[in-house]
Amino acid sequence: MPRPTPPAASVTVYENGPLLIRGDYALRTALGGPIDPGRDTVALCRCGKSSLKPFCDGTHKMAGFVAGATPDPGPDPGGPGPASPHPDSGADEG
Ligand code: FES
């Protein structure tokens, strides 16, 4: 049985902090334009307070951003599940 191929990149969700992307990835705008992260590992803001969006600048700490590192089950764990990707995200395209 062949070994599963490891993913080219990983995204780590930090509790009360950013998303850290490591590996071989391409960062792009919603229109497909390239964004140069300037480094191999990059932290993306998920608190909305960074002045360097889409990158984290550490402001989440002063802003008191609180979010878990695992999916939030929401008020009804038996409900419909996580939200669908944004229709313009291309996440459902092969
Ligand atoms: S997650 Fe760090 S500034 Fe938003």
C-alpha cells in the first residue's frame, strides 16, 4: 500500500492568534494576483485588527482577540455544520 503523500503546506490555527502557514504555498488575492509573503512561514491575521492585513502584526494580543484553536461547534452541535466557502473563493473548484 503506498504511503500517503504529505501535504505541501500546513496551516496551524493558534489559540487567540493567527493562522500560521508553513511549506510550499502560494498566497493570492481574491482575483488571483500574487501576494509576496517575503518569507517561507507566514502568519495570517484572523482577528481583523492587523494594520498589515492579510498578515498578523501582533495586534491580536492588545485587542484581546479570543478564539479557539479547534473548530467551534456552535450553539447546535447537531446542526448543519461549518459554513460553506464563500462563493467567490474558488474553494470548491477542482
Ligand atoms: S491575528 Fe494577529 S493581528 Fe490579527
